[in-house]
Amino acid sequence: MDSDLIPSFSARLSVSPATRRLAARRLVLADLAALAGIVLGLVGIASILVVRGGVYFSQWAPDVFIPLNGVLHIFAGQWPHRDFVTPVGSLWYAINALPALILPLTVSVTVWANLIIGVIAAVATFGVALGKIPRWMVCLCAFYTGLVALSPRQIGEGFEHISNNASYNRYCWSLICVIALAALLPSPHGTTRTRERVDGVVAGLLIAMCFYIKVTYAAAGFGFLGLALVTTRGLTGWRFAAWAVCTAVGTIAIAAIITGDLPGYLADLQTAVAVLPHTARTVQALNQLGYTMPGLLFVALAARLAKAGPTGLHGSFGPGAWAGVLTVVAGLAIEVQNHPEPECPLLPVALLIGWTASRLETDGPHRFSKGSGNIASCSFLVFVLVLDLCAVAWTAIAPVETGPTIAWLSGTQVTDLRIAAHYTGPEPHDRMILQIDSQIIARWNEAIVMLRPHLQGRHDVTVFPFMWSNPFPVMLGLRPVRHEIAWWDANRTFNVAHKPAPDAILDGVDYVLVPKDYVHPDTREVMLAAYGSDLQRTFTAVDHTAHWALWARRTCARRSLC
């Protein structure tokens, strides 16, 4: 019987080179088709987010005007860190500006900007993971990293908590997941130096992108290069790390030469550090550790079980396990430096790395099959994907506010902002502090109704409000305020001692709006302390409502606004 099998087996071994090339070509085409399907899926998700006439928010809608106002600055020839202050990098604003080159500057451009990063992350994931894990897992990971950038859900909250805000964090979470995969997923045996070079260049480019979006993640990206050398790649992976470092540093340097904004970027970061109160972060770190601990233990357990033999656990807590565990720790470190949330997008990636890398360390029989372990390691990916897909679906069916507090937006240049009928954010602790989006937007209407007669239909006017963000230039098609801060967060982006100079920021302003009640009351109070005396000396009160005071420049004849 065995002799009958030999010819058949030999025949299969004697496949012609042409047949092998044809099979390889078909495999490449199948991979390209799978990648195209993932990209089309992300495009479909972006379309759903804007299909009902606008972009849905259930909380923190005012924050969307931070990137939109930044785009307006760029279109006016004003660059981040040089012409306005911002603690995040210029690439975030440039990415948001790309869709606005062909689309009106409305809220929808932020969704298409998110899609740009989502596609970059998905393609990069496909490139660095292919050949290291099964193809179905590569596709799942690529879709996951793309959706991390594109999802409208607030990280760490349920599917109905839709904010679309602070997208720079989602961008960098997406890219840092790809960097971790490029650095720590073991390469196939016999891998050529070309593979190390490709992984290194991809990791380096993504680290440079993180640097010019939010520098915290770039630091973590460089950290992953070091982790690779002491865990899964070992010191023999120095070529990978060298390619990554050279690519990252070279790209950062070239961008700095082209834009000239690196000194200003570093100065803005120094200001953000200087104004932050020197309070211990111990409580925050312990809270984040509590959120992270179950996942950390699960990654460690999975990495150990990946090396389990039929007689029980054996071997040390090896490089693969350390790679998975330290990926979780890296996520914890990033979270402590950012707004704390009980969710770490790196956790599913850490589980995948820990399982895959640990299993390759051990030859011989295993207690757990490769298939069962792969399915288990992807369970977190699927869970987060389902949560984000539910959030996408919810934006299409959720009830929205349609009353007069929102309807007036149709008379502005922002007609695609959809506000939830039911607020999902934290309840205000003080009734005098506005926190619900529909109330805040109703206050904007009051300010604009007061402001319009003074504008006389002109668009070459600059309006500067003493509040968190400035929606009025985008909404009314006005000039942006040069030298303003992207968002005025007292003791986070500015204070009385660290602020734009009064003459620099007020010199080109025609009108100042001072709210009498608003979200973030500290912002108004600190701005009044910083600029109040200059306001009274250079401006005069010309109008007021129940909730606003309008001040006009005393000598405004040069623009015929008096």
C-alpha cells in the first residue's frame, strides 16, 4: 500500500517551475483582492458615518471645530506651531485638510480624514503581518487597525457613546498597533534581509507619523524597537531596528526642514508641560493598572499555554511571553500620559503577539492546537470590532435633535452636524455649567444672532471668543484668529503665565465674544485674567445678550467695521 503512494507523492513534488510561478501569482492576486476588500469595507463604514445627512455626536461635539479651525488656518496660509499654538503635531491638521481640498469644510471632512489613516494602517498591517500569521488573521488584524482609526466610538465606552473627538489619539493607537506587529511578530524561519528592511522601513515611517501627530506615541514606537531586540527578534534583529531608526529620524528631519515647524512644535510641547500642574499621577496610574490587569494576566497565561506540552507547562517565561506582556505595559504607559480610559487598543495585539511568538519558541507536541490558540488570540479583536461596528450602525439609526436649538445650523456653513436626542456623556455637576451639546450649540446661536448685524455680511472679519474652542470662523466663513491656541484648556494648554502675547493675538481681532456661562468655566476665567486688561484698553463693549457680551475694537476703521 505504501508503495502505491510513492509515485503519487513524487508526482506532487515534481511540479514544474511554471506551475509554481502560476500558483504564487494566484496567491498574490488573492492577497491583493483580500486587501482591496478590506479597504472597500473601510470606505463603506466611512460612508455610513456620513450617509444620514451628517456626522452624529452624542457628546463633545464642540471639539470637532478644533481640527476644522486648524484646516481653516492652513487654508489661510497659517501653519501649526508658527501661526497658532497646538500641543499636537501639524500632520494631524494636514491630514484633516486633505479631504477639504475637494470637499466643503464641514464636519464630514473629519470622517474622510479618519479613513485616510484607517487605510494606511490596514495596508501597513497587511504588509508586516503577511507570512507571519495565517492569512485570515492578517485580514482580521488589518481590518481591526483600520477601524481603530475610523471608529466614532469614544474609546473605553459603549457603542452609543459617539464623540468623533480627539481623533489624533485614535490615529496614533491605530499606528502604534501596526508598529507593535512589525517589531514583535516573529519573522518566518529563513527570512531574508529584505523582510527585515521592509518591516523596519514601515515601522520607521509610522513612528515619524506618530511624532508629527502626537509625540507620546512616537516615544512608544521607539520603545517597541528596543523591545524587539530584547524579546522576539533578539540582538540579531539589529538590522530591523537600524532601518526603523534611520527611517524615522530621517523622515522627521526632512519634514522639519520642509515645514520649519519643529522648533515651534517643541516650544508648544514645552508649554504644555510647563502649564500642567505638578500633581502626582499615582492614582491615575493605579486606576489604569486596575483596568489593564485582567488583560495583562490573560496575555501572560496565553503565552505560557502556547509553550505547554502534554505533561504540563515547561520552559521559562520566554521572549514571546515578554513581548506580549510588555506590549500591554506599553499601552498602559501611553494611557497614563493621555486621557485615561478603561480600554487599551493594544491589548488584542499583545495577545496575538504573545501567543504567536511563544508558540514558535517550542518544538514538539503541544497541548493546544495552533488553530484553537489562534481563535482564542483573535477573540479580543472580534469583540472590539463588534463593538465598533455596532457604534457605526448606531450612528445611522440613533434619534437626533431636530428642534430649533439645532435647526439654525442650516443657516451656517456647517450643515452636517447631527446631535443626539439623548446626551450620553457625564451629567454636569453644576447646573450653571453647560455640558450638553444641544445646550452649548443653542448658546452659539444666541451669539451668532447678536453678531451678524455687526458683521454686515463681511467675511474678512476676525472673531475671538473667550472659550474652549472657536467654531465661529468655520461656521460663518470668517478669518481664523492668528496666534490663538487650538483649544484653550486652563492648566493643560495655557495659564496666565504661559499664553500667546496679548498684542500678538489681539492685534488682528475685530470682535471678542465673552460668554457669561459655558462649559469649562476655568477657561473663561483664566482668559479674562490673561487678557482682560488688554481687552478693556483696546476694545469697547458694543452689544450683549443674556449669556454673551460682545466687544469691538475701538480703532477698526481700517476695515470699515465701525
